[in-house]
Amino acid sequence: MPDLLLELFSEEIPARMQRKAADDLKKLVTDALVERGLLYEGAKAFVTPRRLTLHVAGLPVRGRDVREERKGPRVGAPDAAVQGFLKAAGLASLDQATIVSDPKKGDSYVAIIEKPGQETLAAIAEIVPAVIRAFPWPKSMRWGKASAAGASLRWVRPLHSILCTFGAETEDTEIVPFEVDGIVSGNVTHGHRFLAPGPITVRRLDDYVSSLEKAKVVLDADRRKEIILTDAKNLAFAQGLELIEDEGLLEEVAGLVEWPVVLMGSFEERFLDIPGEAIRATIRANQKCFVLRDPATGNLANRFILVSNLVASDGGVAITAGNGRVVRARLSDAAYFWQTDRGSLPDLDTLKESAEKFGLDLAKPLDQRMAKLDKLGVVFHAKLGTQGERVQRIAALAKELAPIVGADPEKAERAAKLAKADLPTEMVGEFPELQGLMGRKYAELQGEDASVAAAVEEHYKPLGPSDRVPSDPVSAAVALADKLDTLVGFWAIDEKPTGSKDPYALRRAALGVIRLVVENGVRLPLIKVVKDADLLSFFHDRLKVMLRDQGARHDLVDAVLGEGASANDDLLLITLRVAALGRFLDTEDGRNLLAGYKRAANILKAEEKKDGEGAFAGAADLQLIADAGLIEEKALAVALAQATPKAEAAVAAEDYEGAMAALAELRPAVDAFFDKVTVNDPDPAQRANRLKLLNQLRQATRAVADFDRIAG
């Protein structure tokens, strides 16, 4: 079956846009093919810094013929209806229509529309230009003389050529004929910009890939990544060093080169006095280079790995030297920042008021920076005040939360006051990604308690579902305070997440609070802190997402929360109850009891519609049960009398496994009751009494969870 090969060759495709562009091209083209009934066997997209490529395998030569019956008006209908039918069906007259009889509705017209399947080549010639013209680049440009009129093609960078061929593996391929903004499709591409820029004639994917390889272009981005990583590790190993891997940088660098050549550069050892994280940030941000370490000590080495897009005649000596000069210049800047941040600020006299407000020691450099942050009045949010005001709130809340998480209140308050102090430092100003980490370095240098220094860095954690949760109590207190202040504040000004929009990362903050509480075993009365039922519901929603991602059923969270969601503000207990309920429902006793409960609940709902809500409240009459003489009915009454207080006591003691075990004792009696006892007895008194017994069953289970909310 024929294949499609499409390449869009442009001046440049920025690395950050490449993966999405490849995915978009594949989806847009294949979706359009499927819409036309052109099903395919497989598709794969490729991307380099200059080309977007799509290969679609196993396409038919033409689409399927379509036969459609379109029903029209009844015979004798007004002329306007008839004419509308003829126009919509594409018929010249009623002679081309068929009359169909219906015993009830009478005779009506039907048009039989037969459309031959479209040639795939012609379909592609329509699809690809439309995709190109409407391609969803996040940023694009116009170029050339036509751009002045605003009617020319928009592309990420100037589009130079379009390769588009179609044909079977054993046959010559055809060029799919079309034109986009003066660019005519063809079967020619070009190799590496510098190493082999000449034209290459292409037929299909196999010779396309091999021809590009000969022309110094590795088409597959994942293969470029593999080449870079393998060569970098080997080069490091040869020097007795170890590569510090960086997936984000590897992805970016693979998007900058078509023919990766890995080289090693160096810088002076004196720069190793700078914190390793700052060295790494400097080299990564400015030169897109990897850093190395000594495997024996774990310390950074004065070497770096760079990736060139050229095979240089001198073996890369000039390229390495050029990168080394830039790295040294940037490290000189970092050394200056490091030295400056450890010294005193020149305007200490202006910071006394802020220092007194926060209880800061202006003899200490990091305290000075916190005073400076407050003095500058840096705005956190227009409606939520300055960073200084926010730090005051976080410090007060961290001190309040400290006993709950087992932290020293004074240490938690001190850590919170220093948590944002590195924001006005030179190093963080240059490398914002180092905030927190540099604060910890500076806190350690001025002799802060180890827990306080750690909290300055760790209070931002966890930053995502895979990030580590701080376990030190001081760090946990400040991290909770920081996230809770953010959530309460933005809720107060009605800046809540909507749909997919969450500009202030409030979902991430809520998940961070949940993980801090659950993973550290913290019993936090959340409603007392947030004082907002709607915000508490937001926490419940994020908890459901987290538990679902961990394999739990979201309906079990609803069952545990029940109607009193606002009262269930202890997230740790909710997770424990959900886990216990899940384990119980995985047992045979749990599944059967749930089935019995559902049956009882359905009967009660039906009968309460007749007799009214609450008609069967209260305990069943034991004398009526005795009069009926049914062993199974008596057994259920006894089982309920024994299991209910056990379950309630276990829940009160937070022994959820014990509560589930108590409920499990009901299972045989419930099964036997429904097997032998008629609930809707002809005797009204017996009927009401048995419904009361079922209501007691419903109430007994609700001591643990609302079984109505459990699916199944």
C-alpha cells in the first residue's frame, strides 16, 4: 500500500517548539485523512532544527465509494420543500429521486447519492496546504514583499521548501501537486546547513533517512539525544569524570543540532569556590553545556561538555576554546555575585525600620536582604500586598502550625522570615531558578540552625507530583504556611483556577499541602486555617485526583466524605479511611455486604417515597421480630446490635480496619435475611418493622462511609 512522505523545510524551528510541532503535524494530517475515510496503518513524525517531517504508511490509493440515502419530503409537499430537497441532494429534478412508501406516513421522496471515493493523491493535495496555512505555531512570522500586505503565509521562520511524495514501496513515487504561497511541492530536500547543503532528491522514507544521514542530518530527535548522551558519558569516562545528566538540557540541545558532535571544554579551578548549583546554572543557561563531577568526591570538576553542530577540521579546538572563553566570563560574573551577596549592603541605615519590624539582625547578610526586600516594597500581587507583608503572614502561620507538625515554633518563625530573603540577591536575580537553594547557602554561612537553613530551601517543595516532600518539621511548617497563605489569599480575592487555566499554580499548591500532611502523618484541622468551605472542597477535589493517580477509586473519597464534607478537614484521616475502605471492598465480605446494602437502600428509597422521608427511623421492635419467628430476621437484628457499636467505637478510636471488621460481621446475616425474609410483608406492622431493620443497616454502614456513593 502507498505511503506519504511530507517534509516542511524552513530557516529554523526553535527547540522549545519542536516536539509539539511534530505532534501537531501528525495529528492534523492524519485526522484529516481519517475524516475522508482514508485509513492508514501507521504514522510517525520527525523534527530537526530545520525540518518537520511526517511519514504515513499503508494508505489506500483511493477512498471508499459512498452510497447515501437522503430522505426528502412526502409526495405532494409544497414546491418550496421539494426545491430545497433537490438542491440539498444535488438532483436536477424529481425524476432522479425514488419514491418510497410507508404504511403510516405515505409516499415520500428519497435521493440515492453515490459518490466515488476520492483519489488519495488528490485528497493529500487538499489537506496539506490547509494544514500548513492554519498550523498552530505559538509564535509565527511573515516574510518577503508580500508580508507588507498581511496576506502572506505565516510560519515559525521562513518556509523554504515542501517535499511531498506518495506511492507504493515497489513503485516510483509521485509528487503530490500543490502550491502554498508560491512554494511548489516537490521531491527535493537539503542536507546539513554547512556540512552538506546541496539538494537531495527523495522518493520515500528509507532513502530519505539514509540520504539525510549521508548529508550529516540525524532525522530522529530521540536518536540525536542518544548520541549526545552516550558520547558525553564516554568522553567524561575517558577523563575519569562523570556526566551530571540533565534531561531538560539534553532535549533542548538535541533540538539545536542536526549532526551532534560532543566536545569537552575546561575552566579555571578557582571558579570551583562558587556553589556547584550556581556553576551548573551559569553554564547551562548561557552556553547550553553539561557539567561534570569527580565520581570519587562527588564535587564538580572544572570541565564541561558542549555539543557542536559541526565536524571541525581542527577537531573542535577552536569551538571548545570559544565556548571556554564565554564560560569563564559568565563564571566571573557568578563569582562576583557570590562575593557580593556575602557582604554588607551599602544602605544599611535605611533598613533599620524593616529590620525592627521582622526582628532581623543587620549584622547578618541574609537578614539585610530580607530587610531590603521589605524596604523596596516589592509587590507579590496587587490585591495581596507586598512580599514583606506576605512574609509576615507566612511567619505568623508557620509559628502557629509548628506544634502541629512537631517543629520548634521559634525556628519555624525564623525560617519563614528568611525564606524569601534571597530574592533580592545578585545570584537569584541572575538565576531565578536558584531561589531557595542560594538562601540555604547564605543561611548556613551566617550560622543559622541547620533546620532553619534547610527550611529556607525546602519551603518551596514539593514542586510537583514527583518532587520530594520535606520531612524536617521546620521545613514542613514553613512549606505548609507558604502554600496555605497562597491558597487562602487567592481564594479571598476570587482568583480561583478555572478549567485548564491556573496562572498562580493553585492546584499545585493544594497538592503540595496534601502531600505534606499525608506523607508526614500530620493531623491538621484544615478548616480552622482556611476558614472557607469552598476552598476545603477544592482540597477534597485535589485529594481525589492524587488518590486516583495512586490507584484508589475516587468514589471511595466521596463515600468517606459523605454529606458532611465541610466537617472532614483532616486529610490524613480521609486517606486512611479511603485505604481501609478500599481494602475492605476488595474482600468477598466487603463486596457482598455492599451488594446487600445496595439492595436494602433501594428498597428503603422506594418505600420512603410512599410513606415519607424518615418513616422508618428508630430501632426495630424486637417483640414483633420474635412474633414472626424468622431465624434470619432475628439473626440480623442481633448482628446489628453487636456490630453497630463496635464500628462506631472503632471509628471514634480511628481504628478503620477494626470498623471494617465489625461491618464484615454483618455479611452472613444480611445474605440470609434477603434469602429468607419478605420485607414488604402483607402485615403493615411487620413491613414497617423490617424496613426499620434495613434502615438500621444503612445507619450502621454510614458510621464508616456513605455506601450510597460507592459505585457497583
